[in-house]
Amino acid sequence: MLEVRSLSVERGREEILHDISFVAGAGALGLLGVNGAGKSTLLRSLAGLLPPRSGSVLIDGADVYEGRRRAAASRQVALVPQDFDFPGTFTVREFLCHMAWMRAVPRRSSAARVDAALEAVDLQRQAGRRLNTLSGGMARRAAIAQALLADPAVLLLDESTTGLDPVQRAEIRLLLRSLAASRCVVLASHIVEDIEQLATRVAVLHHGRLLFDGATADVAGPSGDPARAGGLEAGFISLIGGDTA
Amino acid sequence: MRTLIRRSSTVGFVPVLVVVQAFCLLQRGTPWLGEWDWTADWAGGVTVVTGPLLAGCTAFEVLRWRTAATWSLLRQTPRGGHAAWLCALPVLVIGVVVHVVATASVLVATAMAGGEPRIDTGFVLVVVLPVVALAAAASIGAATAACWRSLLAVPLAAAIVFGLTAFPDRLMLPDVLKVGGTTGSLVGLTWDSRQQAAALAVLVMVSVFAVVVMHARDAVRRGPASRSIVAASAVALVAAVVLAQSVPSSRLRPSGAPIRYACTAASGTTVCLASQTSRQLAWLAAQIIRQSEPLAAIGVRLPRRYQQVVPYRRQPDGVAPILLEPDSINARRGDARRVPDLLAMPALCAADTGEVPPPDEVFVARSAISAWLSVRNGLSETSDYRVEVFGEWLGQTAPDQQAWIRTTYAQLTACAYADVRLPESVVLP
Ligand SMILES: Nc1ncnc2c1ncn2[C@@H]1O[C@H](COP(=O)(O)OP(=O)(O)OP(=O)(O)O)[C@@H](O)[C@H]1O
Ligand SMILES: [Mg+2]
């Protein structure tokens, strides 16, 4: 379980995230926000890469930044970054083997975990190909595969569906849905449609503040609101007050 | 690890490393071939060039990883703390493998050429230090790239390592990063173990400091612990440098061990060369015996023993000196035309090595005898010496010419330099 308590994060001297709190269990949580809203910053902070100015991030009760259980907490979280540019001279399998080591997967089970991850993202046939010869969608799937290696409790996906064709998008959605069955998946995106189809719960981030946190169906406000007719997108736009900048 | 090495950007650079390594080893020919210690020392000197190169390669490879957005992904993992050195290590491994293969090749070549392998602490350090120097160079490259994520870190890292190796005096640093590259024979010399220990200490501390700085820069949170580790390693580095300043800056010192000689004896003449540099013994002994025949024929009393002069060692009395040319000391054959000079100096006397040089007559007398011998041995013509002061004398065939040679040779052998008189026809200018 992921628990965020009054999280404030600075980059440079500017505070980017202000006092964010939420709790997420198994299932998919959509993180919706316009460009620059702070989605990537939040995910990086959840992954243990950006120490907060104040507040804390807990995974199964262990703080990601403080205390003796820090290492155990970082083992439980895996990030799929927005940009995937791992050195392209590695083949998919080599990349996954390396990541398995980095993720401290025991040597005995490493090969099996790599095979399982390849199968999960349907990249078995591309296992011997170099990363720099993969299409954008395949590369994204490879990026997701590495996050699955250590079977994390919390999976953080940053714009994992952007730049994909509709077929690949549908495939990834299917994959994420199956992943979310047993773990907490946080999917950051500015593509409303993806979140609508995947997440039962949505958090709306705007100018570094959490504007909304609740069931996807409720974004547009209480039932009967006229905006709800337009679905999540209209609800989202009305929520941020039409301010898309 | 194997994958990391195979997929490293430096793999494409291996041919360049190999060519540079070979060029540096062979740029002055192979005067070291056949002499074990000199070969080992010379092979290590190549790091003056390969060190900066490796620093640049490391910086490039580290940048390739660090400038990727996925770098944060690696750092986020449980073993993220290893990411920093893990991307630099393959470059170092490649550099060390190229270096070790090159060093082993020249040592094997030397052993096959007759240089007898000699393994002691000094030798072990002289082959280990270049590897440590490469590690220091790679760490500097990695740290530079970690601190300055720009392609300019590549030439900067190379320049830092080159500056530290080639101009330590201008940076007021001890000359310890240069770990080899002696241009002359090591006969009679040995490595200064205090200097080697100081070099090892400084190189290790440079590597540790660079790695610590790199990790400190990566720390998600720079707490007092990481700051004190950086401070502690900086203090250790400064301490090692200060320690190194107090150690003699020369890498070599006269050897205290007894010199072993390889000798051959034939027709009552013994010829000895230091066994370390004895490759031309058979050739030289034959030349000495054959070329001294004209002297023997006119009744000159020749030395019974010829022995190589070793720096910092006293030549025993009654033993004729062999002074080998530095560039051909390990050649299988020397220059036959230089043998008459060797034969014209039957003793190394106090005056030859003292403050006051021997009288001019001694030099002219030696040259005249050498020329006479050279002409008798068919190595030159009388006319070659027309411009010399003894040119006219050489052309004479008077019987007193032979008498003069007999007398003078005896005086030279007895170190009676004050008694040496030139023939009447020879007038000093
Ligand atoms: N390294 C940084 N230093 C300073 N400010 C930064 C840094 N990275 C991001 N920011 C700022 O933080 C804010 C949030 O950026 P972030 O990347 O988290 O947004 P995002 O919601 O992921 O946007 P996008 O949809 O474009 O990916 C932006 O205003 C951005 O300018
Ligand atoms: Mg983003």
C-alpha cells in the first residue's frame, strides 16, 4: 500500500508540489494533469528519487527516504520513466538481465523472472534485438518489463501510453489492467481517455496541488451535474477551471 | 558484467587503444628488448598516453549513461548505489586488459630474446603501478563526467590526467603518476621502493577520492555523513600527496645487490657482461679476440679480462672496461667499428672518472691506437684519418710506430697517464 503524507517537493528553489496526501491500495490510480502540472515530479518523488522538503512517502508502512526500512521500501517500488533511452547497444534480454541485477533479483530466479517479464509484455520474439532497433511501442513495453522484474508492490508509470498507435495502446492498457489486479499501479498521463479506461480512481494534479482524488466517475462532480455528460474530459477541464496552461 | 563490457562504447575504441599502445611501446625501436627490468619499466610508461585516453573513454561512457533519462531509473533500484561505478568499470577492464596483454607480450618477447625473468617486489610493483594508474585515470574520468554532464568532460578528463602525469612539477605535485618509461638500461639500478610505495598510496587515494566525489554527487540526500566521507577522503589524499613530497622524486636508485656477470673465456681472454644485459656477449667476445690480434702480433700485452662497466660500481683493478652504447646495449650484435675504441682503453683509471680529466695526450694516444687497429682490421682506411693530428703518423710504417704502441699501451694499462708521450710527428694544437 502506498501512502503519501503532506508531500512538498522543491526543484531548484521553486516548490513544485504542495502538500499532497493520498493513499492507494491495489488497483489503478490515474494521475491526470496538464503539461507541467507536476506528474513526473510526483512519480519521481514516490520512487525515492526526489527527497521531499517536507512530508513523507510510505510503502507498506516503510518510509522511502528515512529509517532502516528505506532499502526494503525502495525494493517495493518500480518506476517506468517518461523517456526511455537506456543505452541502445544492449539487447532486450541483456537490458532486462542487467536491470534484474540492479533490482537485486536473486541470481537463481533471475533468468526465470526475465522470461516472465518478457512474456508479460509480449516481447519474447524481440528478446535478442538491440534496444535501438525497437519501435516506440516495443521500447515502452521493454521499459515496463524491467519494472516487473522484482514484482513490486507499487508500479509507477509515467506517460506509458503516449506516442503509441491505437493497437499498441490497447495492448498496453490490457497489460496494465492485469498488472493492477494485484498491485498498486499509478499511471500518470494527460491523455484522459487512457485514464478513463484504465483507472477506477483518479487524482487530478494542477500547479502542483491535488485538486481531486476519488472515483473516476465522480470527477465531474456529484451525479446529475450537466458536465458529467461530457465524461472525464469535460469534468477534468471544468475542475481545473478551463486553465490548461 | 560481461554484457556491460561487450556493450560498452569503449569496445569500438579498442583498436585505437591497441594501436596507440603499440605505437608508444615501439616508437623508440626496441632497445629494451632482452633486458627484463627495462622492458617492464618501459611497458608501464605507456600509461602517460593511455591513461588520459582511458580517462576520456570513461568520461564518454559514463556520460552515455548519465545523460540518459533512464539514469534515474537505475539509481532508483535497490542496487542504484552501484550504478555510478558500474558504468565506468567496463572501460577500465578493457583498458587494463589491453595494457596487461601488451605488457605480457613485450615481457615474453624479452624472455625469448634471452632476458632472464627476475621477479621481486620492485618488479611486481612496476607492473602493478601502471594498472593502478589506469584505475586512477578511469576514476578521474568517471568523476569528471559525474560532476559536469557535458561532452566537454571528455577532453577535460583527458587533460586533467595528462597534466597530472606529464607536468606534476608545474602543479606543485609529486611526480608519482608517471609509473615507468625509463629510456635507458636499468643495469646497476633498481626501483626505489619508498617512491613506489608513495606512488601506490597517491594513486589509490586519487581513485578513492574520485569515486567518493562521484558517489557524493549522486547521493539523493547530501547529509553530514556523505560530507564527512568526502572530507575524510580529501584529507587522506592530501596526506598521501604530502607524504609523497618527502620521498625522493627519482624512481630509480643505484642497486645494492651484487651484479651478476655472464662470461665467456677463450684463448686466455675472459669477456664479461652484466647478465642483465648480456645479449651480445658471444658476438662481443669473438670481436675482442679477433680485433685484438694485430696488437698481440706486435707484442702488446693485452688485458686478460674485459668486463662491462656498471654505473655506480667501481671497476676492479686490472680489468679492461667495456662501455656499451646505451641504444645498442641489448642488441644481439653491436657495431664492429666501435670495438677498436674499446680495445684502445685497456683500463678504467681514477682519472677517467675523477674530477680532473686525463691529459689530452691520453685521448690522442687512444684515438691513434684505435685508428691503427681499425686500419689493420680492415674497418677503415688510413686516408679516413687525414684530418686528425695523428693522420701523418698513421701513414708511416716506421718500426718505432710499433714500439710506441707497445710502450703507450703498457702505460694506459698501468694508468700511468702522466708518462704518456705522443710520437714526434704528432703535435697537439
Ligand atoms: N529539473 C528541474 N528543475 C527545476 N524545475 C523542474 C525540473 N523538472 C521539472 N521542473 C518543473 O517542474 C514542473 C513540473 O514538471 P513535471 O515534469 O513534473 O510536469 P509533468 O506534469 O510531468 O509534465 P508533462 O506532462 O509535460 O510530462 C514544471 O513547471 C517544470 O518546469
Ligand atoms: Mg511528465
